[in-house]
Amino acid sequence: MTKPTAKAISLSPTGSLLTSVSAGLLLGRVVMGLSARHHGSTAGLVVSMIFLIAATASVTLFLTHAHAQRRSAQPAPIQTWLVALGAGILASIHAESLFQG
């Protein structure tokens, strides 16, 4: 008997964009939480930036892997994902600042 093969994660272009925006919203929320925890200090900013860069790279690599699993002949739209991720981060930070002040 052979084992059934695991199916690869399949994200549509719209699903990838939604994943980027939702991840951006969550990342913005975490960055604001880290900033509040460190009371806006330089150390808090450094920790937040390191977290943000690592998480952005992680999301981008995940989406690129999912895109490659589909064996698409088209290149992965990394720039679009990064813009959507950035828009989500900025929207989350803006919303958080509206609620705080």
C-alpha cells in the first residue's frame, strides 16, 4: 500500500492578496503592542523593526513557496504582496493610533 500524497497549499491570487493584507493587519497590531510595552523607547523601536522585518520575510517566503508548489509559469507577484502587507501594517497602526488618542 502506498501513502496518499499530501496536497500542496493552493492560494489563488486573490487569496494571496487577502493573506498579505491580513498578515499586515496582525503585524501592525503586534508592532503597536511592542511599542506600547516599551513605552516608545529606542529599544522598543529596534525590537519592533526586527520583528517586522522577520515576519514580513516569513510571509513573503510562505507565499512564494505556495506559488512555486502550483508550478506556475508566471513569476510570483512579490512586489504586490509586499505592498499589500505594508498597506495592512499602516492601516493597523493608523487604526490603533485613532483608538488610543
